[in-house]
Amino acid sequence: MVHLRFLETRRKFSYINRICVHRVRLLLLNFLLPLFDCGADIDEKLRVGCSGLFIYFCVLDTSLLLTVLPVFTGKYTKSIPFRSNVLYPIIDKQILAPSIAKLIVEAPLIAKKRKAGNFVIVRASEYGERIPFTIVDSDPENGTITLIIQAIGKSSDDITRLEPGDHFLDVVGPLGEATPIKNSGTVVCIGGGVGTAVIYPIAKALKNAGNTVISIIGARNKEMIILEEEMDKVSDELIITTDDGSAGVKGFVTNALQEIMGKNPDLATVYAIGPLPMMKAVSGVTKPAGIKTYVSLNPIMMDGTGMCGACRVTVGGEMKFACVDGPEFDAHQIEFDELIARNNSYRDVEQHAYHQCRQESQT
């Protein structure tokens, strides 16, 4: 069927189209600037302006051209939705813990290109918020990526309610700098709460690189522990801690880390991902020992392209953006107090909006 070929072509070019959105500005410049050229007559102005339009559509944005042509010719109009939400269907869903869901999403180009530490920006609907999520895993052969989402606000709650057969309107990526992976010897990977979903692909990559991987999973209680089996497979040793002692060792991940440091004087690197206070505490433990420590600043990201500035953070006395310069940084160089204060700026407003939406959905 011809309309299926058009959909497949749009799938192949969709990622390029998103990366080149900023070229719309070039389009406007190519068309509008000649109109203000006082040294040319109106025919010349229109000729130059229209040439700019032609170059944009034919060279810079083939994906958009393939979408628009069938509409102009009157063919396949009903078969090709202009929106791209058909491109990212949810293939499978699993509830891992209260308010935490794992989604398998079809995104072939992202699945082929992603590396440990990369993330995507997703939008569930026309009026949904753009939210960054780490790519937990991928299956290039089947063209899918794995996302794990915790419902902490309205938009993330809406996403966790999606079911197989539903679609994401937008999935953009892979974004961010990949985690620096090398064979360092003995490394520790720490995941706090849903941060375990972010540390898993890093632990997997480190293990594949030949490292001895010691992993620590921390959570409030047994119910909130996720990916225990998956982490065990990529770790030489796995330690579980819970605040209430309902699973594993009672205490915090920093307690387990201190014990590991005492037993492994040659410990090379620590990777810690979770709530900001947890990452700050881990940094405080490793800094006196001079152990290289990486943390991921996913919790403060919003736009994911460096344009909004919400994820700016002071690292080594310089201003960085978590989404484009990170998301991972040297923990000993981060101004955590400044970071935590900025992250909490709108917490009350966010919580109010979330509870209000929950109440409305229940009525």
C-alpha cells in the first residue's frame, strides 16, 4: 500500500526533522530578508524569496516535503496523519512498584544510536509537558527502547497511565553526553529509588567493558525496589539497602558504600544516581578518599536542548547545562546546595497541581 510507504519514509526522516527544527528560522530569513532589500524591484525580491523557500523544502527538510506533497495532490490525505504520534507506539508495559512503570516504546533510530547515559525527551499528548527520561535499555533488532517512569507530577502520572497500543506524540533523542566507559578495575554503581533505572545501563556497560562491578540499590522499603534481578545479572556483587529494613540491609546507600571502601582500597570509580540529597551524601563520602565519582543530574532537566536554562548548574566554578554538557558530572565539582535550592523552587506549585489533577480524575 502506497500510504504505508509514505509512513515508513516519514519514520526514517523524523529524527532528522526534529534536529533541524531550528532551520525554520533560516526559512524565514531566506524569504523575508529579500523583501527589505531596497536596491531590488519587487519581482527580484519575490524571486529570491521564493528560491529560499524552494531550497528549504527540497534540500533541508525532505521529511516535511514528503508529508506535504500528498496533501497538496489530494492523495492519501486520510491515510497520512500530519501528526507524528503514530511513530512511537507503546509495545509493552509493566508495573515495577507503586507509581513506577516500565514502558517498551518503538523508536528504531534511537534504539540503534543510544549509548549508556543517553536520554530522550517525550511528550504524551498535544498539551503534555516535555519530560526527559533516561534510556534504560534498547533492542536494535526489534527497534525498541525501554523507559522507566515514576509518577511524581501530572505529566509523568499521565504517562504511567498509558497502555500498550497507546502512542507518544514525540520522542526525541538520543540526547546528552554518553557515560565515559572504560576498564578501571573495581567500580561501584549506586542507584537510589528510581535512580536504579538510570544506573542499570551504566552498570551493564561497565561490566561489558571488563570491570568488577559492585552495585548498591537503595529504597525506602521493599515495595520500592526495582530491577533487582537485572542489576544482579550485571554485577559481581549486589547490596540492597532499605530505610526501614524490610529488605536487605537497614540503612542508607552511604553506609554500604563506606563498608565497600574499607574492603576495597583499590576502588577506582563510583557512579551514583538518585535524589539530589543522596548524590550529595555519596560525594561527601568519596571526596576525602579521592575516589572519582560521577553523578547524573537528570532530576533538574526540563527542555533537554539547553534553551530554557532550568538545568544550569555550577561545576568547578563554571556554569554548565545538565542536558547538553551532561547529564553526568564529576560530583566533587558540583555546587549541590545551589542545585538543590533551584530544584525545590517550584516544588509546592508542582505538588499542588499534581494533587488537584488527581482529585479531578477521581471525580
